[in-house]
Amino acid sequence: MKIAVVRGDGIGKEVIPQAVRVLQHYAPDAEYFEADIGYGKWERCGVGCDDDDIESLKGADSILFGAVTTPPDPGYKSVMLRVRKDLGLYANLRPVYGEGFNIMVVRENSEGLYSGIEEIGEERSTTLRVVTKKASERIARCACGILLKDFRNGTLTIGNKANVMKSDVLFRDTCISVAQEMGVPYRTAYIDALTFDAIQNPQRYDVIVTTNLFGDILSDALGHLVGGLGMLPSANIGDRHALFEPVHGSAPDIAGKGIANPIAAVRSAGMLLEHNGIRCQEEIEEAIAAVISSGMKTRDLGGTADTVSFANALMDRLSSGG
């Protein structure tokens, strides 16, 4: 197995190395290589991700990706959007789980308001929201497949805003057709009401499929249920490639202080390993719970532990078998 490691920017450089320790614990014989991608590279070279970087990532079986900074500079092209597009990573999977609930947000990853088709001006700027039947059908099949495999008695929720945006009528109706074809129970919900209800009543939800921007906002909001974005992992899946990244950003305000929470990065590493057939997520979750229960927490969770100390305690648990 060949694994690419992108530390990224900000706290990515602090939490990703801790997640790599987990990868090496479960996959010591894997081949690891680093790729220098992100805002730091853009500052040095004028490009955050070049063609050679893309080819390098394509050569990996899986990618562990750290958060990258996206500055307001109009000349900066989003690294993440390019990577997702060039590697065909059309499905963004964002699990949120806790006591009494287990939600998988399946976010369409290739179009919507993150299409990258924009016109920027001093008096007027526009972003084109793209919704196609092909991409909507593809993400619906992905979501239905996850529900049939992991949530066998569950219901697919189709998050949309079809009452306001007619492009969402196509998305909603396509998802309904796929669910009916695959024999999956479904319901539709407007994304604003859905977000509010899912935070109040998370046990009502199983798999939620929605468009790009809505999925981004919804999954971030659901971080409230589990202690914040420092807890949330994600996967970006395509037909040939797979990339795993913590949901949180590069957090420049705390970067370099050694206090970032590594749990989201560690959980992302667990998703990467499971994707490659290495069963470990249950053990990782038990170790995380044990460390937190012992009183060791990073500052975002109300504790005083630093990044490395928390990771050391976690590795001790994993090495001792719990």
C-alpha cells in the first residue's frame, strides 16, 4: 500500500504527523511519501499545487491530507478544489457519531456552488451553481449504497432547497428516482430546517445526501454535537482515488502553539485504513474515548493537553491494546 501524506498549512503540520503515527501502527509495511501542497508552497513558488503534485497523488493508493489555507487573494486558486477535480473525488463522506446517534453526511463534491466557475468584479461578482443529473445520480447511488451496507434499517434524507432554487429540483428528483430504483426508504427536507432538526434530534437521521455547499455547512454545524470541528474526519472518494482529511481548517490563529486537537486527523487516518481493508476504527474510537475519560483533553474540549501529549497517550492505549 502506498500512502501520500500532505501536511498542508497551519495546524495541519501539527496534527497530520500524529495521524501518521496511527497509520504506521496499523500499516507498518506501507510505503509513505510526502507531498508539499498548500498556501506555503504558493508563497514560495507561486502555485499551491502543480501538475507534478497531482501526478504524485495519483500514484498513491490513498492520501492523508492536512488542512490548507485559502487566502483572500484573487490570484490564489483553491488547492482542494483542484485536487478533488483532477482526482475525480466526487463523494465527500462526513460521519458524525456519538451516544445514541450515527449520521453519515454524503456531500456531492464536484459541482454546485463550488463549481469554480466565477466572474469577479469590483461592483458585481458571480458564482455559477452547477447541478447535473449525472453527478446527482452518482452521489445518490453512493449514498444509497452506504445506507444499504451500514444503515440497513435506516432512511435516506435528501437535503435540498428546491422551494427556492430550481436547480435543486433536479437534484432532489434525481435522488428520489435513484432511491426508488434501489429500494431505499427516503424522505426530503429543506436544508435549513434539516440542519436545525438534526442538531436538536440527531437520532432521527441516518444517511443525509445533499449538494456541495449545503453538505459543507451541514456537517460543520453537526460538529456541535460532538465537541467541535476538531473531532470530525472526512473522506473524499472517487472511482480510482481516495483522500482523507480532517474537516477543520488550518486555524492560523492557533498554528504553531502545539495545542490543536489531533482527533479529527486520527479519525481520518482510521477511515483511510478501513478503506484499504484494515479493520481498526472501533479500536481507535475506544482508545480516544479512554484517553478523554482519563481526563486528558485538548483546549477545545475544555482541557489543557497539548497535541503531542494527547497523541502520546492515544498511542500508548493503541500499543497496549486498550
